[in-house]
Amino acid sequence: MKADSMNNKKIYLKSFGCQMNAFDTEMIGALLTEENNNRITGDPQDADIIIVNTCSIRKHAETRAINHLHKLSRINNAVLAVCGCMAQRMGIELKKIVPGIDIISGPDNYKQLVSILSGNLDEISNTILLERKHDTTYKLPVRCNEEQFRPSKFLSITRGCENYCTYCIVPYLRGDLRSKAPDIVISEINRMHISGVREVTLLGQNVMAYQYGDVDFTSLVELILDKTGIDRIRFLTTHPKDITMELFHIMAANSRVCNHIHLPLQSGSNRILKLMGRKYTREDYISSVEEARKIVPDLAITTDIIVGFPTEDESDFEKTMELIEYIRFDSAFTFKYSPREGTSAYRMDDNVSVDTKKKRLERLNKRVKEIRYDIFSKLNGRKFKILLDGRTKKGKNQYIKGRTTHFRNVKVNKSSLKEGEFINVKLKKLEGFTFIGEEI
């Protein structure tokens, strides 16, 4: 028997995949706890409602989510809701795999999902919410309770994508690009700032494609700088074809815009980029990075790279290796190509062997880590301002941690410091890829 209370529900949240999913999961949880006595629990066994937000970008992501759902579906007395991209892609087929699921919801149906979960749980059974909508007004209630507060938060400013890269399922699942009105963005950031948030990361599948009337992404950033007091602005993710140098001039002129950009490369081969439908060349990518670093010399760049795309040969792969040597990324999310049913590339001959993909990925990761270590090791002794955003423990030592504007992790061994504070630190040593810093 499921809980039937209209209030006082305990909600367990689990998110797989990208930062957009993390934002959506937090939004759902916040909406469910904003105006009643519901609360978030970290124990699924204690929950009245279990919500799992899923990712469909790769087969591995779906397998992980399904395995987790099998475990959660065995928990009695809880409503199990599955949402996100995998839910949209699989629909009712997902319930055949995991019969214990009560609700399946796509990314465009979260308001309806929250409304249903706010009602009588005993009335919920076999609910499917997959209607495509064009709503951009999804809002994140801010600081519903102390345990949910963080000094750094995500904020979605666009939903959907229209790039249709041949390997990517996202546009088919999240729909066309929709941009949130600037006044709503400004209002939400001001609410965040008043509640104690110091840093906001603007989110979109392709954030620089933001366009609302005559307000583009750089205009929106200028509005945020002018009309909010937020201390730091970040943004994810950027498509190389949409990059403008105006943004880097803003970054150079105003320290509130963090000097870090996530700029997915995917491949260093023009032939493969064309097959991927990426709409830029390696020369375009290099030119953008060179211009950006002239404007912001200490710009940190992170990226995404896929190896083993259909027909990728050694020459194509070597072009990718050449580019990582030249660009010198702070870090890279690297993947073996995984065919996704429904994409254009799914119809291509996946003719790169699993063993070849594995070897190329190992070689790529090794060199990415070596370059990252070389960049980071040269920073010891330098001074940076960091925003403290969490705590961690290693052995007997308690650390408070934060990030530089370059998105580099720093730990400080000083228990009196509080999350949400900005402090100046001197980098003393490197542990893995996290700096140990000393407050100055």
C-alpha cells in the first residue's frame, strides 16, 4: 500500500546524466517541497516517492539507470517515477522491462508530474506523460530548506536543441530550442542571490544559441551583470559554431564572468566532423580558441571527444591527438562511439572494432591526463580566489573545498571556514587533480 498523505511525503531523488538533468531533478524536488511539509530523504527505503531522472545519450547510461530501477522497484510502499530522456525514448516499453514503475514522464511534462505527485499517491497507477510541449517557464524554487541550499546552482535558460549532430539523440527527445524570457532569468537569479547563492551556471544543450527576441546570449550575460548582484557567472555547454568573441571581451572586462569555457571538440578530423554534422572544421575550432586566448590569456578550456566514430581511421584519430597537443585542454570527457537508435549515424556502418575503440580511448585519456597534470603542476605557488562550496574528508583531515574561476578544485584544511564564502588561497600542492590550498 502506497502512502496516501497529501503532505508530509518523503522524496528520494536520483539523477543520471548531464547538468540539465541535475537541474531538472533539483527543480522537481524543490517544487514538491516548496509549499507543503514534504521533505527530501537520502534513503530510498524511507521514501514515499522515488524519482529517477534518466539519460539516453549512450547505451551505457541507459543500462546503469535500468539496473538501478530494478533495485528501486523492489522497495514497497513507494511510488516509483521515472523521467528524463530515457523515459521519453522508451515510453511504455520501459515498464515492460521494469514492471514496478508507476509513472513515466518525458522532459516536457515535469509540471504535470509534480501536480500528480502532490496529490493522493494511492490514485497513481500506470501513468504515462510523454506529450511534447514548448514551455520554457520551468522555474527552480530557491532555498526551500537549509539542507538543500548550495552557494553554486544551475539555471536552465534554454531547453532543447536544433543541431541534430548525427550521433546525438537529444534533439529527438528534448525537442527544438526554446529560450527562457530574459526577465524570468533575471528574476530567478535575483531570488537565488537574495537566498545566499553566489554563483550561477547558465545551462542549455547549446547555451550560446540562446535567443529571445533581440536578446542573444552575450546580451543576456550583460543584462545579468547589470541587473543582478550575483558574484559569478558560468555557462554550459557551448557549440563551437555559435561562439562569438564578444563574450570573451565581456569575460576579460568583468571578473564576475568566469574564465572557463566547455567547448566540445568531438574530433580533430574534418572528415569525421562532417560525418558527425558538427558544422565547423578543425581550422574553425583552432581559430576560435586562438582569438579567445588573445582576449583572455588564462582562459581554461574543457571539452568532449568521441573516438571510434564510423569509418574513423588512424589518420583521423591522429588529427584528434594533434589538436589536444595544440589546444591543451584542462580536462576532457572522452567516450567510445555508441550507436543510438533513431540518430542518423545509427544507419552508418559501425566498422571500428571494439578493441580499436578501447585502445584509442586509452591512448587519448593518457595524453589528456598528462597535459592536465602539466598545466596544473605549474600553478603551485600561485594565488587565486575560490568560492567555498562543500566539505570533504581524507583520513583524519577535514577539508572545505571550492573552485577557482577556471573551474579547478581546491581543498583548504580549515574547519572554521563556511560554504558560500570567497577566500584567497595560495596553491601549495597537487593531490591527483585537486589542489591543497592555504588561506591568505
